[in-house]
Amino acid sequence: MTGLAVVALLISTQTLGQTGPARTRSTVVQGNLNLAARERVVLRLNAQGLPVIVSATAVGPGAALPPGEGRRLAPGGGLNSAEPGTIVMTLGGVRETGSILKIENGLDRAIRYDAGMAYVLQGQVRTEMTNVCSVVPGIVGFEHWDLPIIQIIAVNLRQTDDTSPVCATPIPPAPTQPAPAPTV
């Protein structure tokens, strides 16, 4: 995926942990969602089927965790908080669980996407493609990695007629190269 390392580097070098109101970093670039860690985005698909961010908010590290003791369900008692016609994606995770992507599908059809991830390993930002599963209408999907993911890039987000989750053919691990150091 071209530009994956550059986008990851841009996000990773922005000021994180700033004081004052939280500033979100997630964005759509060339039709691909760049979802930053500890953010929740609400999307709609435009007339061309491309994602458009309706809202983006900073969230705590546990925001993407599946329900459990001490964690709340969505309003109405379910897992899916997506309004009809929207997709909600949250990237969170904590040291004990690794990184978790929560995908809530409020569309009337299933969604599929290809995914790239940017993470920090041994002090270097690395990028690679990863396998993910489709999410059927009204359902919440969870993806998990044992890596400190700083960004997920959802590429080719599209609607499908899947009636149950379809997981992508596992992508063989590609050798990752450290992103170039930022110039000052």
C-alpha cells in the first residue's frame, strides 16, 4: 500500500497527550479511513460509496473492549451503538489486552475492507497489511492484535451481501521497514 508508512509517520509524530481539549487525528485520505489510536469515528458512505467522517472523538484506551464486568453496553442494552446508515469504528486497547478495533455496522448490508496497520516496535514505526473479517448488518465486529497499534488504515471499505462474517485470506507477513526519521 503506497503512502502507508508516510501517513503512519505523520500521525505518530503529532503531539499526543497535549493539554486542553482533545484533538482528533483520524481522517479520510483518497477514500481510505486513517483511524488513529484512542479515537472513535462515525462514518457514512457517500453516493460513490466512499467513507465520510460524520464525527470523530477521542476515547479512553478501553473504549473498544468487548462488554465485560464494569463496562457498559450501548444505549438500549445492545453492543451496537451505530445509528442507522452509519458505521462506527473505534481503535483502543490496553497493555493487558493488546490493540482492539471495534466495528459497529448500522448499515442495511455487510461491510468489508482491507486493512493496514501502523505500530511501534523497538522504537520504530512499522507498517503492514493485516487480515480482518467483514461485519454483517446490526452486528459489532472485534479485531485484535498483540501489538501497540497507533493507526489502522481501512482501504476499499465497501458494502457486500455477506450474511455471516467472512474473514480475509490471511496475508503473509510482509517484511516491515522502519519509517524514515522525521526531519526537523
